[in-house]
Amino acid sequence: MTAHSAPPVTAIVGLGSVGEALLRLLHTAGHRIVAVDTDLDVLARVGKRLKAVADGSGRPDVTFTEDFAPLHEAGLVIEAVPEDLAAKAGVLHTIVTACPPGTPVLTTTASLSVARLAISTGRPADIAGLRLFTPPLPGGPVEPVRTALTSPAVAAATDRLVESLGLTAVTVGARPAADATALVLGLLNRAVMLCDEKYATHMAIDTAMRLGCAMPSGPLETLDRIGLDTAHSALLALWRQTGDCAFEPAPLLSRMVAAGQLGHKTGEGFYTYDDTGAALTGPATEEDDTLARPVHRVGVLGSGAMARGIAEVTAVGGHPTVLVARSTDKAAAAVEAIAESLTRGVRRGKVSAVDKASALARVQGTDSMAALAGCDLVIEAVAEERDVKRAMFTALGEVCAPGTVLATTTSSLSVSTCAEASGRPADVVGLHFFNPAPVMKLVELVSTRAARPATIATARAFCRGLGRTTVQCPDRTGFIVNSLLFPYLGAALALLERHDTDIEETDAAVRHGFGYPMGPFILLDTIGLDVSLAIQNRLYEQFQTPEYEPAAALAQFVAGGALGRKNRRGFRTAAAAS
């Protein structure tokens, strides 16, 4: 294109969640755009939003219309109507009728057959696909899809468009993409159910999953971006196809769709959005920590990876820390491991040499429970076994001074059970740190009915002082993260019953398509197959519902001694061990 030539004309048909996101990318890239939608309210809303963000940008204008005739001038057309075979086929036929032969026409289908849609138009050489897992953001993933009938010119035009929009081309494949989409939709649906149960707020659920699982966005934020109606339709289709109750749309999701609360596209969903489409978080709500007591000296009970990580965090945070192990040798080894971890932090530039030395000077290792008597807050991080934890809390109740906050790091056991064993349940909370504790910024703050407000406030202020974000929830097996994560992992394990499942392709589809840091199988290896099985067992024991039922494949792996990354035997052994 010369300095005096006009920018290309690109048309987009359908201005829902995907269409509007593509429209913004096209506008930013400098395309002249014809935007078509048969709903006048949608045209007005999207036009208003684009004007609000684009005023003064100097970029070309967009023609908004309900008429397909202007498509004749377009050099490329993108179809972005809802994921329905008949609807897409009908719109594609209308597009090719309006456009000259040879015009590239791209369908944004995520799960339908591009080849079938292409053949239905009568001009299959002109058709290609853009597989988008969620509405695209700058730099986000897209899979360009060519059929055996796509012409080289249309394939080349597709690649140029992807580059122009600043998207990242990925290779996933139809079956892995469908599997990944089903896994994630199931997780999103369960998040809605958790919100509907009033177990946690929508913001707490999203914060927990973003920080606890390193997701690029929380599940309810993701639903707002996808469009609640789009997700609802996809879930219904999966439910009818599979009969799996995990895909039955959550009642809250159905109610919101019926009320027209469709998420970002309508300005109201789990969040609300302004005229530019930006989320409105509302006024900040300050948590009342006026009852919080100061915490100076901290105790950590245990010497495993979690105990060591928490002790490192509290020492770096400026607290004199007593780590109590079962023997003096284990205590010394734990302190040495903390020193090694801090040394790695110095090498990576995360900790200064001075801060390392100061933190180590604050750590005391011992095998004496009596050393916890002078602590203001004690964190139990021993084995995830009910009887072991109860015994520790019985001892803590006897050793620690009245009013000392006693916390358990359990991820799947009852906090109330530990609280009862202490003999002072008003002083007990759950502080579920995530592994590795020095890296992960989330703490699930679990309150029991017996915990006094001052205990909760002290624990919350203490975590804030460590630079951690807390999400508060009542005592229930799994809390937020595990109650959502493990049905998702269980659904992935169920795919192994199918002969054509490739676990590496499934992991890659989840990672490339949705931006998750790990796919489900390598995540299982990382957590530990034995740990995962134990959590599944406890969730199923509590809830007795199919989504929590322990996976037979997982039990067989553990019985055979395969534990995942920890012993380099698991689902993704080579990847997990690297």
C-alpha cells in the first residue's frame, strides 16, 4: 500500500462478543471497515462504544449497517455470528452471494466443521476459518483453519489478516480444541454454581482462580467476555450431546440470559461495563481490620515443602519465625532448604543478598513445641491427614498463649475439625497458602462459625503484610480453588477412556487456546498424583456427586507408584521432569 492509497476494506458480519472484539482489532490496525448486524440495537451499542474509545484517533471510520450489499466492496469478509450450523451456513451463503468470486470469507467457528460450512456455500475455495477460543485480545491466540479446498490465495489472505491484527497463530486441531473447550466450559459453569450458592462472591471466585491457578482471567470474567448467551448455548449443546450433567447450565446462568444480562456485549453480566466497554469495579470496599491484633513472632509447624515455603515468606516479611519439626535433623534440613531457596532468589534478582541474610537470621529451627509459646500466630503445615492435624492442634491449644491465632494450611480437610481439637475454636482459621508459597500470592482465608472477628481480622491483616491477597470463604471441603479445579481435572482424566485422546495435544489446546499456564495432565503431575487422588477422595466423601468421583486411572497410576513430577513418573513424565 503506497502512502496515498486507501487502507483495505474489511467487512465483519455479526457484532456479538467475538465480532466486536475483532472490530476493535481491525480498527486499531487501520482497516476501513464495514460492520454488518441485523440487530439495530447491537449496531448502535457497538458504534457508541467504538466512538468512545476511538475519538481523535485519526483512524478510518467504520460503516455500520444492516445491509449486506456493501460487502461487494470488501477485500475480505469475516463471519462472526453465533455458533450454530444453520445460522452460519445461512449467513455465509448470503455473504458469498454479495461478494465477487475470489473474495476471502473467514468463519469464526470454534467447533463446527469449516469444510462442511465451506461446501455449503458453493464456493469452498473462498472459505477458511479463524478458530477463536475466546473473544480475541491483542496478541491473543487464533488458529487459522484451511480446508483441503481452500485456495492458496485465501490461505495467504488469512495469514496476512492474523498478522495485521497482531494475533498469535497457534496450531491446535479440531478434536483437541473441542476437548479443551468442553473442559473449560464445565469449569466456568461450576463457577457460576458456586456463585449462585452464595459460597463466595463473584470477585472472590475470580481472584482465587486467577491467583491460585494463574489463569489469565477469572471464570466469571471469562463468561462475561464470551457472552453468557454464547456460553449457555454451548453448554446446552454439550449437555444434549453427552448427557453429562456437568454441562447442564447453572440456574443462575439461565436466569441472567433470560434477563438479558449477557456480559460485556450488553454492559451487564457478572460485572458491569461503561460506554467504552471497560469493566466498572464500583467503589472499593475496605475490609474492616480495626480488630486486628499485631503479629510479631510467627510459628510454623512442619518441615515439608509447604512449611518451609511459608517460613521463608514470613521471615522475608520481617517476622521472627520459629519452625518446629519432628526432630532436630529435620529442623536443620528445613532451615538449610530455606537458605538454598533464598540463594536461588538472589541469583534471579528477586531477593537482595542483604535481605537474604536478614531473613535467615530471623528463622529458628527446633523440635520443641514449647518454642511456639511466645508466638502471636502459628501456622500448622504438617501432613494432610485428619488425625495428624488434630493431634497437632490439641498440642497447640495446650502450648500457645490465649488469643494466639492458630491457622491450618489444609487444602481439603475441615478447619472446624482442627478448631475443635484445639479446645479454643474461636482462635482458629484456615490459611490455605498455595505452593510454592514464596511465589504464589493467594491465600484462601477460611472462617468457621466459631472463629471470632478479631481472629479473622488478624489473619487477614497478617497476610496483607506479607504481600498476599486473601479471599475469604466459609469452611467447606475444597474451598474455592480445589472445588473448581478438581472436577476440571477429573473431566480431563475421563478423556483417557477414549481411544483417540492425545494428552499432549489436550494440554497444548488448553494452554494455547485459553492461555492457562498448564494443561490438565501436566498440572496433575505438578500437583502430585497421590495428592490429587487424596483431594478427589475427600471431595467425593463430602459431596457424593459425579463430578467429584475419583478417577480410576488416577488411582491405578498411584497404586503403580507413579506420583508425577516428584518421582518423574506420571502422565507427562518428560515434560514434568524438565
